[in-house]
Amino acid sequence: MSGRERHLDARSPGSRAKEIKHASPVECTGFKEEKQKKKRTKTQEPQKPNHAEKLAVQKTPKEKATKHLTKESNEEQHMPTESTKAKSCSSTARSQKKPPRNPLKTQLELETAIMPETPKELKASQANTKPKASGKAEFQTEETNDEECADKTMEKMPKAKADLDNSVLKSILGNLKIKVKDRADSSKVVNSFKKNLVKYLKKDTISFSEVEEPLCTGSYYENLKISHPDEFDIMLPMPVERVTIEPFGANGAFYTVALKRSSNPLMRFQKNDILPASKILEEFRENVKTFAKGFTEWTMTPKRKGCPAVTLTSQVGSVTISLDVVLCLRVKSSWPSFTKDGLKIEQWLGSKVKQEHKLKPYYLVPKYEGRGNVENDGVQAKDAWRVSFSHIEKDIIKKHGSQKTCCEKRGANCCRKGCLKLLKYLLHLLKESDSTFDKFCSYHAKTTFLHACCSKTKDTDWGESDLSQCFNRLLQDFEKHLRCGELFNFFIPSQNLLSGIGKKLCTQLADAIKEQRENGFPIFREILLIHNEC
DNA sequence: AGGAGCTAATAGAG
DNA sequence: CTCTATTAGCTCCT
């Protein structure tokens, strides 16, 4: 899927020296300045009852949301949220989005449109919090602090701001809900294609006859899709037993793969003890193309360089939905050694859960980094494979609670998913408003989120009513990663997902996020405002 | 392989 | 708000 396959990978091996330098703590100076600026505020509110929040929320614009969003996503088809992705976080040119509106004006309009209620709310919430908030400003001390950019300078929010943000954020989350009908329409079309494609590959192809049940990955299947069910990602696993993998490049994310002699139909691709990803992907693409000819409602989209997915689109009502089909190898043996220090979920989900995950297979997708013709030990980059743990990501996000009952019928709800959705959406909007942010992708958001879950491990760290505090904290995490240019792959800590992106660009994004955070998310408010007008 | 029963997300009624 | 219905996707069972 999406983010995953499209995230920026580390640069070419040659730039490694740089990366190491990058990684040194000295480089992480970003926060020093921030520290000075830090606002004096109170500690994060521990689990407050809901009344204040309720007050705020009732007043916010609700309905009608969909209209605008729908239209918006239509306009963007060529740049599907995560899918543009394909080019993925690569810097390929894409349709120019409307320039950002004048922020000042917008802010003003918003002030008048949304604020009328606020004095009341403020009073109410202040009254509510009086007893608790009375203490002097202090900063929460964090227990676990193994983070890359070890520096804990969280800005805590005044309760009043938190309440305001809460109402905006909740409204936005309301708008991002997927309509039942949209979901039904899309899934009908996608599921039928999926089923028949697998049937076809099994019956009518030689190389892919052993393909197994598709893995549904990506936002939609993680219930993280924002605003529209218009992007679907499936991985079609080819079981391979007994493979030899060799790291390709230094970061441990890419490998060359060789089948040990076996009857696997992919064996016929193997040359010089290398299973060439590009050749296999090419043939796979041809097969899908042939199949799709009989499925006239689906259109193939052109091959994109370095993208592991074969993408098809289909018009469902007024929406174009896209389906990414990714062929992958399923390897049922222990994970590559580069994953040894990854997946640090012991504190969060428990070591038993971790062990269970590590017993699962891992996947290899035909995705390379940088230019396809770069050679490494005589192998071209385009013939390398990248490891994928989409299935684990999906499972973790589904069972995200430290307590088993988190978000279940009889358990307390948390705001983890809400926070992640908001982060993805914010990134999406920022990218849309400024095309220099092209290189960032939703996988950066997801990875930031997973790391955040590992340092804030308790369900009570993500209380449902603390949405704005939690989201703010998550944003600050993201800013830190950006400012020090380090965001490590959650499974492969040696891969820095930001290493291919210029430091200046990272800082710019961090600044943009900070601005949103400090000003009550004007970019979200604008959306709500437009909604309200419809 | 296919069905029963479960869950999460959404939507609507009271 | 709570309660209930609906649906897609998932899991487990035979």
C-alpha cells in the first residue's frame, strides 16, 4: 500500500557518511531554540471529565461536511491522498493545487464564524478547571526517553486553548468519516475485482499460479482512511520457501533475493542467483493488464518508476477509486537481522505480543530506492526488494491498546486513531497547499505515530477527552523528528525515512506544523468554515 | 469453502 | 446523550 510502498527511502549508499553524521546528537540542535520559546503552561490535564469538551463540541459546525470534501477529493484524483504516493514521496511533478488562501483573512473569517460561542465555552471550561489548573506551571516528566532526538520539550497547553482545539479537531474528525453508502459502493467494485483477479492469476498464469489470498493493507483497511473510500491497497503474496537475502545498500531495508532451488514458479526468473524484481513486476503487470481488459470498468494507470504497485482506477458514481495491487514475496523465516532493534513495543503492547508478531512471516515488495540503474555488487537497484511489515502495522493499529479492552465495547476509548487520522490529514492539507512538501508522505505520519505510542505507552496517555493535548504532543514529536532530520523506520531502525529529504525542507515542514499548532489549526478551521457555507 | 458470529464504524431514532 | 440497526471485514469453526 500506500505510504508504505511509497515512502521515501534512504538515499544511495554513497551518502551514508552523511547519514551517520546526521545521526549524531550534535545535529539535533533544533530544540534548543524551541526550549526558550516554550510557553509556561500547566501540566497536561490528567483525564478530565467531559463536560468542558462537550460544551465546546456541541457548538461546532457539524453536518454538510461531506459535500466539500467530496468535491475536493475529486479534484485531486491525480493526487490521491496517499497514492500520489506512488510517485510517492518522490518529487515527481504533480498537479498544482490551489495556492493557499490568505491566512490572515481566513483567520479573521474564522474568528467570526466559529468564535461567537467561545467566550461562553471559555468561561465554562475555566470554571471547570479552576481547582486543577491552579498549580503553577510545571512540565511533565517523561519516564521512557529512548527517543532518537532525545529532548523532551513539550509545550503544554492552557486548558482554554485545549478546549478550543478540541472542538475544531472533533469536528474535523466528524468530517473525515466515511459514508456507509460510499463504502458499500466502493467495496463492491473492489472486492469483485480482487476475487476475480486472484482466480485469474491462479488459473491462467504460470508465474503467479501460486499466489495466495490477498492481504488487505493500507488506510482503508486500517480504518484510517480519511474522507473517502477511494484508495485501496492489496498485496498478493507469493509464498517462497527457503530464500537467501542479502542487504542491498546499507540501511537494511532493501535486499537482493535468491531462491534456493525449488519448484517455485518464480524460479524461472532467477539469473545469476538473483531474483530480479523488475522482471517479475513487469510480467505481473502484463498479467494484470490482460485480466483487466475483461473488466472494462477498470483502467490501468501507467507504470511509475520505482513503484511496486500496479494501479487501476474505476469510476464509481462521482468518485474515481484507485486500487493498488502489489505483488510480494512471503518469507516464512525469521526477520532480517536489521529488524533486531526495531518494533520496540514491549512497554506498550507487551513482549508476548511482540514475540507473536516476530513469528509471523515478512514480505518483500519489488520496490527500489533512488535510480533503478545504480549498481551494487553487480545488481541493479531495480532488481532489489524492500521488506514490508504492512500486516504487522495493520494488526498493531487494530489492537492498539495497552489494555486488551481499549476501545472495545466494554472498555475505555482512546484517541490514538483520531490523532493519527488528524496527523495524516494535516500533512495532506499542508502538502496540498505547498507542493514543496511533496516528498513527505503518510508513512512518515504513521511512523511518527508508532514511535509516539511506544513512548506514551499507557491507554490513559491517550484519553479520549484529551484529543487536543495528545494531538499536540504528537505534532511536537513530528516536529522534533523533522528538525533533527531523523525518523527511523519502525521496524528497521537503521533506515532513516527522512534521509532523502533535505534538511531545509524538513525544517520548513516543522515550522508549518508549529504554526498550525500554535494558532488553533487555521487550515482545519478553514475547511470547517467552507463546509458550513455549503 | 463456506457459513456463523464477532467487531468497528456509521447512521438514525428517541 | 443512549440505544439500536446496518454493513464490511475478520475469525473461527466445521
